[in-house]
Amino acid sequence: MLSVRLDPSGLVPGRLSLKVAVSDVAAAPRGVLVLLAGGPGGPGLPFVSRLAGRLGPALRGYRLVMLDQRGTGARALNCPALQRQMGASDLTVPTPAAVRSCAAAIGPHRRYFTTADTVADIEALRNALGVSRLTLDGVSYGSYVAEQFALTHPAQVGRLVLDSVVPSWNADPFQLAGMRRTATVLRTVCAAQGCGFDPADDLAAVVRRYHDGPALLDTLVAMSVGDPSFPGVPAALHAAASGRPAALDTLIARVHAADAATAGQLSQGLHASTLCADLRMPWGGPDTPLATRRAALAHSVARLTPAEVWPFDRATAAGNGIIQTCLYWPPTPAPPAATAPRANLPRVPVLLLAGGRDLSTPLAGALAEAAHSPQGRLFVVPTAGHSVQNGRKSSPGGGQAVPGRSLTGT
């Protein structure tokens, strides 16, 4: 167990106990490797054995460490109604009542579950381990935590692995990059299947006809995580565009059911607490009064062009689950800005991994972060989806290294 302050500044009393797993190795000449899970809301300890098996020889010479970040795992922030509605999804649209009840259940301490707080916990972990530097391997939200730690404590980082990259300046709550990337991914899938029509045009037609953009985006993002071959998707979209939505409706329902998760598997209470504090929303910071948010959201959405949201629409941008959760999340004091916006990562070896079919953290984010990694190299697996290291062991078509500086020493 790692004991950390609830409030890293020490102004508010209280402590949290975080579960930590440390590998028992005779020697670790390459130091400590900390694997950071995604979410926010996902624990680390349940995945120790699986990830150790996946990484195999890459772990030689390292002492492997994983932790359940604050608010996750056995001590997860638990909001039953919100959890039932959203499961493991980022983008399922919850009811306002579920959001409000979750915030009330967590109470004022919800302000202490930001990324900055988790960065402070990792520094406490480093001190407890008695090491001068860490190698951090972060997946999805974990990549953002790794970046923030590196920017806050540059001298304490030896190497970084960023898998399914959230850029260090954070995600776009409108999900514009993911919406635009959907057209490319679906066309690639359709070409591989020889379907003979344009699934992106079909998706646009379905959104216009049925006004179900948020549910469709949620479904396609979930499939890019769970099955990036997108089985049955082009055909279901083509049928729905022709006025036969039954197959698509069944697909949406099946994917949503498969996304069910307990708070111990992915805490939606922690997910909301972190994102609604960390993200710069269309209405401003997390301390913006509730009464002014909806008008500010409408103003921002009205400024989006059709090209920015195609093959979806403005209603999809405004109606995704992240926006709709934070729209009703009570005002919370803004966390301090720990790093300069779009700052370069430290001059340490950085490996960036991206799946060509990832719609959760689309390729554009990895490309952008690579430009801010002085010793970085980006490796793209064209047919992979979200979480390259945790995906299938082999992927048809292999991978592609994007030209960049060498990763000597990793």
C-alpha cells in the first residue's frame, strides 16, 4: 500500500491508500517501469499478469510496478446509477439525474481526483521506491498522466512509452478528431471487405435521417477498442441509410450491453471527477456556474462548420457523453495549471504507439504529440484499434514506423 495525501498541498487533512504491485526481480539494471492504466477510472493491479505476459522480453532488466490510481479499483468512487448507464464508455449519454446524484455522493472531495493529484501520487511512489528516475508506460489516459508527470518532473523521467496517445494539452471534449477519423477508418474497413459502397456517406445519411449521432459515435468508438475489424458495421450502415435500421439498432444495443462494467473495473465516478475538472470545456473551466454553461455550449457548437463534424453533425458534438456529463457536474475549483500549454516533452527517449483504426484516441493526437517529443518516434499499426500493447498479438499488415529521431536505449 502507498499512503498519499488526499490534498497533495496538505491544506486539507486526510489520506488515501493506493494498492501497488511491485515485481520481485533479483536485479533491475534498467530501473523501475511504471505501467499506467487508462480511463480515467481504470485500475492497474488486475492487469499486471496480462501486461507482463504481453510485454515479455521488453521487461527484462526492469522492476515492474503498477498501482490503482486514486479513486479506482477496490477503493473506486462508486456511483451506481451513472455506472449502470455508462459502463466502461466515455461517450454514452447519461441522464442529468445520474450525474447529479454521483457528484452529490462523492461530495466536495471530488476536487481531489484530478490528473495533477495523480501526478503527485506517482512522485510519492517514486520517493517510496527510493529511485531517482522512472520509466513510464501509459495507455490512453495513462499516456496523458505520463506526459503530465514528465512535464512536471522532467528530471525524474528516464524514458516514456505513450500508447494510444492523449496529447499533453488534453482531449477535445467535442471529439472532432475522432468524428473526422471515422470516415477514413470505415472506408479502410470497407475496402478490406470489398463492400463496394461508401460507408462514410452512409453514416452521414443515417445521422441526418435518424438523428442518432451520439449513439453511433459511442458505438463506433467502443468497437475501435473491442474489435477494430468492425464486423457487420458497413452493411448495417448501408441498410439503415436505405431505410432499414434494424441491423444497426441491434448492433448499437449489443455493443452497449458489452460495455457494461462495475466501478471496480472502470469507475465512472472517478471518470467524471477527473474529466470535468481537467478538460477545458466550451463554457470554460470547471468553476463555471451551471446556469451559464448551456448557452456557452450552444454558442460554441454554432461556430462549428459542417466539415469539422462530418460525417456526423453539430448535435453529435454537443451531445456526446463527456459534454453531457460535465454540463451537469457541479462547479469545482479549477486545478492549478501544472505545465505550459503544448510544451515539449523532456529530451528522453519516447516511443509513441498508435492504432490506425483507433477512434477513442485517434491518430491525429499521436502525430501532434510526436511533434513535441524531441527524442520521440511514432509507430503506427494500421489495422490496430485502441491500446496497441494490450491488443491482439498479431495484426494483419504489420506496423509502420513514422520517421523521427532514434529511440536509442529503449
